[in-house]
Amino acid sequence: MDGDVRGRSVGGTGSDTKELILVEARKLFARKGFGGASMEALVKATGLSKGALYWHFPSKLALYMEVADREVRKVEAFFTPTKEHGRKGLLNFLICQGEAVIEEYMTNADTLRFWINLLGEGLRGNEELETHLRELPDSVVERLCDHMERCFPEEVRGKRSELRELGFIVDAVFDGVVLQLALRKDTDRAKRIWSAILSGVLPQYLGGGERECLVKGART
């Protein structure tokens, strides 16, 4: 690797360069998929040399997995509760935050495209990528369970195993709703599906409750 590309940036620091790569790579992966996106196209999009790209990311796969991790963390942030949410109940929180994510996906085409692409990449035969994508929900669910226990103690105390199972149910429902959103382009329909399924499943574990959304733009 050429020594003069280390830390090279476009009007900024090495961290700026890495962020530029991640932003442009996300666009390419969202629109072309992992297989269709090339490092040559990324060179053109970023204005960097190929050596500079590989200085920050050793392979296209490593770059894709970091972009995927960032997208998952964005969704995780939506479902990370605060004490204020805790006063409104877990069912209300999950439904309202899910609706906020649906709004975000419907207004940001690349976000929706990337998530759909991500769901498909786990089936294309790349063992390393499949393993990474399969393990992602496990760590996310464990972290969110910790947050739920702190913010909704009365509802989930002593129910760690049930809460973990709910986490995987919510993950599966979320993926299905995103697919429905991509196919139908119907935000209200996606919200109704999300609300109906969670309202039916969660009370089996935690009981019901009235909804009072705390996120801007969420439907009540």
C-alpha cells in the first residue's frame, strides 16, 4: 500500500475521510447491493484513490459490514428507551418508536433500500457475511433488554427470558414490516401492521396499556 495515502482526506482529517467513505458507500450499497457496488465506483464517488479506501477498510466486505453495523445502530437508537418512555409503558413505547422508524424509512429512500438489501445479503452464500448478519440481532437484543429492565422495571422484572424472546419477535416483525413498506409504499398500512402484531403479541407477556406516543410525527 502506498505510504502517501495514509490519512488522506478531502479537506479534512483521517476521520473525515472515513466518514466520507462510509456515507458514499452506503449510497452505493443501497442502490447497487453488495455485489453490484465496486470499489472503483466508490473511488469516483469520494474522489479518493483506491489505496486510500483500502487504508481505512481492508476489503469491500469489511466496509459493507461497518455500514450495516451503523444502520443497525440507528434502528437500535430508536428502540433505546428513556425514563420518560418508561412512564408510558413498554407496549406503547415499541409501537410508537416503530412508527417513527417507518416514517424515517419512508422519507429516506436509501435507508429503506439498504435495509432491504441487507435482508437479502444474508442469503447469498457469503459465509462470513451471513455469520455477521446472523449474530447482529443477538447483541442488539441483549443490549436492549438491559435498557428495558432499567426503564420498565415493573413490567419486565424477573422476565429476562421472555423479554429476550420478545426482542427476537420484534426483530422479525420489523423486518417483515420493512419489506411490506418497500413493496407497498404505504406508510399507514405498515404502521397498522406493526401496531396490530405487537398489540397482539406483547400482552401475552406483559399486559396491555393505552398508547401515548412521545415521538414527533408518530400516529396515535
